[in-house]
Amino acid sequence: MSSLLSGHTNYQYMYYCMDAILVVVVAITCFIDVKIEKSSESDWKALKKFMQPVFLIFFGLNLILGTTFGVADTYVAVFLEEEFGASSELIGKTLSTLLTFAASKIN
């Protein structure tokens, strides 16, 4: 409560919750029985399976679209503020509209 009165946000409880979740995940991981067997085929033969055109197109599109969305998400706010003198409110509304539009196209 004192953090609300002083005007500072107290994230201490969130860090404690995340630490508790991390401890639970580590504890569960210790009890998982994993058996890994070496494949009989060579590494090059296994790698050649991924060199089919379908996989190359998939990975290429992921690379191009990931880079495009990464650059756009990173620099659209800077561009709007520096080039157009946009306010923080306008930038927030623009980004939320873009994200809503992108999310509606996923389904």
C-alpha cells in the first residue's frame, strides 16, 4: 500500500510469483525421465531431409516475415514520433489498431 501512496509501482510480488513458478518448473524437470537414442542415419542424411523445397520455402518465408514484422514493430513508434510529431496517445492507438488487425487475420 505504501507504494501506491508514494507513486511508485511495486513489482515485488510479481517477481516472487515468477520465482515460485520457476522453482516448480525446475522441480518438475528434475523428475522427467528422458531417453535419447542416437539415430542410425548420418547427420548429413538427416540434414538433407530439410533441404526439400517445401522446407526451404517455409523457413525462407519465416525469415522474411519475421524480419519484416520485427522491424515494423520496433521502428513504427519512432517513425511516427519523429517524422509526424505524433503524441503518445496516437502511437498507442495506432499500435493497438495494428495488433488488432493482425490478430484478426490469424483466424
